[in-house]
Amino acid sequence: MESESAKKKLIDRIHPGAIYLLHAVSKTNAKILGEFIDETVKKNYQFTVD
């Protein structure tokens, strides 16, 4: 359930101009990343790599 909690925390904090730093060594981050991206795109947000 840790991954669901982490994903909910991220999704609840989506807002214009948000910057997310997810560490690659975190198994939880790796597990939720795809779902987080999908949910964010559904809300019409975009990602950039700067």
C-alpha cells in the first residue's frame, strides 16, 4: 500500500509549474512513475526535460 499512498500524494499535489524530483533508486518511485505520468497527462499537464 506504500506505492498507492505515494502515488496519491503526488497526484494530489499536481499544479501548474510543479517540479517533481523522483529518485531512481526508490523501488516505490519506479513502480508508480508510469501511472503518475498517465494521470498527469489525463489532467492536461505536460512534461519537459530542461
